[in-house]
Amino acid sequence: MRFSDDQRRRLAARAKTIGRRLLNELATIVTPETLIACHRKLIAKKYDGSANRGPGRRRTAAEIAALVTRMAKENRSWGYRRIQGALSNLGHLLAFKTIANILKEHGMEPAPERSRRTT
């Protein structure tokens, strides 16, 4: 006999309320250990935190991205590492590759090409 997930869930919930001793007398289809194990798995699944997780990494805050682009526009000779150091002085820790990606998204070139163009 095969049970669906919903049936297994209901059986496990009722088995937990009845208790192992009474289940030994009543259970004929499934052993009490199986029912208790199903209940244990359901509880573990409920509290594993998977409902709170989303896919991927969080995006960089828009304010920090705006700050990076502003620093790059105002200081055309600054490279990624220099901008990274200035941000760390302000208390924002970003990787230089994140800074490079932000500038690429906003259509800005690396420091040597940025400083060659006129403002």
C-alpha cells in the first residue's frame, strides 16, 4: 500500500499525538517507528529555513552603486582599487570586481580609458 504525502503527513501527526506505546497495539499497516520517523522528518523539514531562502546573492544596494559611479565620474584617474579603498574608509566593504561590474553596468570604462576622455 502506498501513501501520498498528504496521507503520510496526517498519519504522522496523529501518530505523534497517540504515542508509541498505544501505536504498538493499534498499528497494523505501518510500524510505529516508521510513523514516528515520518513525523521527525516533517518537523525537520519545517524548521530547516528553506522557506526563507531565495535564489542567488543579494544585489548591491542602489545607494552604494550610485556612490561608486559618482566617485568614478568625479575622480576620473581612480581605478577600481582606489575606489575600493575610498569606500572602505566610508565603511562600505566591496570587492574590486563588484566595483568593476557596477561601472560596466553604467557604461563606464576602466580608469585609463576614463581619464583619456574629456569631461
